[in-house]
Amino acid sequence: MFIKAIDSVDEGLNIFWSDNSSSCYPWFWLRDHSESAEDLHPDTKQRQIDSFSKPVNNNISKVWVDEALESVYVKWTDQSQSCLSFSLLKSMADPNLPQSNAIKLAKIWNTPSEISAFPEMSFEEVLGDGGIKTWLAHIQRIGFVIINGAPATSDATEGLMERMAYVRNSIFGGFSVWDNKLENPDDTAFTSLSIEPHTDGTYVHDAPGLQTLHCLKRDSIGGENQLIDGLAIAEKMRHEHPDAFNILCNVNIPGRYIKPDTYLEAHRPLFRVNGNGDVIQVSFNNHDRAPFRLENDQMANFYDAYKIFHNLANDRSRQFEFMLDPGKVLTFDNWRLLHARSSLTGYRQLCGGYHNREDFESKLRSI
Ligand SMILES: [Fe+2]
């Protein structure tokens, strides 16, 4: 993309692009977004220009385009100079409220048969060149990844998680090892009971981004895990049940977690959407839903909408089912996929933990 022409007007700088589009950037915005080394730290990209403490004279003395450097320069009458790259200007060509990113490159799946190029890797592969990038790409595309042939130890699992980013701390601790024989389990996750499809952390303001699970020892029957693509359900509801979809985008459902000396509560719609209407987070845990009451007709509509989602999530045909076994490390996107578990008899020891969403996104941007 290159610039065909520029034109200085009172309002700002008109830029005419090679694709025949044009944008008018206000003078103050151009000065505030200057990318020169004095105005924007070259390494950290932190803004250094002081746009606000003293009045600025936005009279221009000269504006020119440097094709070789792919930048636009503005010389102001106060002798200061601003520099903006084509890429920044082009990325800001259309005014828009800042938005949280949608789940980019996601290939939604309504049934396991729609999962293309099954997201699995060997332990050696993930440790090799480009391994983490491929691992992240699987999660970004399908919502989960399974690593086969990992050493069935907590140290190896924790080390694997730390290759992506530090392990997040939570009410359950950081990286943890647990089994289903705890005397006083404080969550059904630590029992042998079945667990309906859900996302973790509906009771915290910032739900865990990724969850990793590894079964270190298994001498049990049952306990299969199920994964469901919540983003696929969102898109199905958007098209087939638009009113229900809108209700689930707008009711801030409370979630809670209670144990002695702890009472966590947070509110979030089941589908969190950005200003473009893209779903950026799915949050659903019927077990942890806290009491709330709307006007009677609105409550009835909410229940109808919630039931549609609940029943789609519990539809076995939408569930990818597998057994967590020693050597298989599962990581999934807790902002997109729901997970569930069948009841089991016998003994299981698991380990795992969470990563923050922003650390997952950071690695995707920087690797
Ligand atoms: Fe869970």
C-alpha cells in the first residue's frame, strides 16, 4: 500500500491511498501519534511526546512523503517535527472505537468431525524449533491442543506450561497437583462426580485464559473429558435465535464461589461481544450461577435463552470426548471452549494450572 497524494486542509491532512481510499487525519492526532524517536520510545513504543501540558501550535510549515522510508513527515512552525509510518496511518484509516480483539483465525466446529487437521503434537515437537508457535496456533484455530508422549511428571508439565508464560495464580494456587481422594474438596473438579459443560472462573473478573490438564496417574473407569466449542454455539444462536443471542450478550450473569473465608463474585454476559459484535469471550457455569431476578417477562426470556445455550452445550453430538491419560497434556482456551467430565470410579491424579489471556495473546503477537 502506498500514498498517491496528500492534501493539507484546515481540519487535517488528507491522504489518498493507492487503493483509492482516503482519510483525513486531524493535525493534533498526527502530532500525538508521531513515531519519531523523540516522540515514541524506539524500543518500548511508549509515548514520550507531551501533548497536553502546554498549548501546542499546530500550524504547519511543511508536509512531505518519504516513499523510501514509507513515512509521512510534518514540520510544524514551532520547528518540531512529526513522523508517521504508512503502516500506522493505514491501520488507523477508518475511525472506530477501540475494540477488544475477537478470536482471530478461529475455525469454529459444531461437531468433532468438523475439526480439521486435528490439533495434536508430540512432546518432542513442542520442545523443538517453532514448537510453541505451532502449539499456540492450534489453540488459536481450534481452541485446544493435545501433546502426546509427555513425561508423566508434574515437573515436566510445569516446565511445558512455563515455556509459554508464567503460570497464573488463582484461588486454587498456581501450578497444582491433585487427586480425587481429597478429604474436603472445595470444588467438584477435585471429586469423582460428573461435571456439566462450563468455563472456569465465572466468579472472577478476569477468567483464566488457558487451562492445562495432565493426568499423571490413572487407575479408574470413566472420567472422560468433553470439550465443546462455545464460539460455534454463539454463531449458531446469532443466526438461528437472534433474540436469545442478544439476551445472552446483555444480561450480566453473576457467578460466585464460596468457601470458608472466601466469597468471590463477578458478573459477565454469557457472550461478551466487542463493538463490532464479535464474540470475544464465552462464560458459562450453571453450577456457579448466583441468584438474580429480572422483571418476570425478562426473566422468562432469559431462561429460554439460557436453556437454548445449555441444551446445545449438553448435546453429545457437539462434544469432542477423550480420556486424559498419562503422557497426554491438554491445553484449551477457557474464553472459547467449554469443558465437562463424566463421573469416574477409582483413582486419578492430575496436575495443571492456568495462563492469563493476555499472556497467551502476547505470545501469539511476539513469537
Ligand atoms: Fe473446570
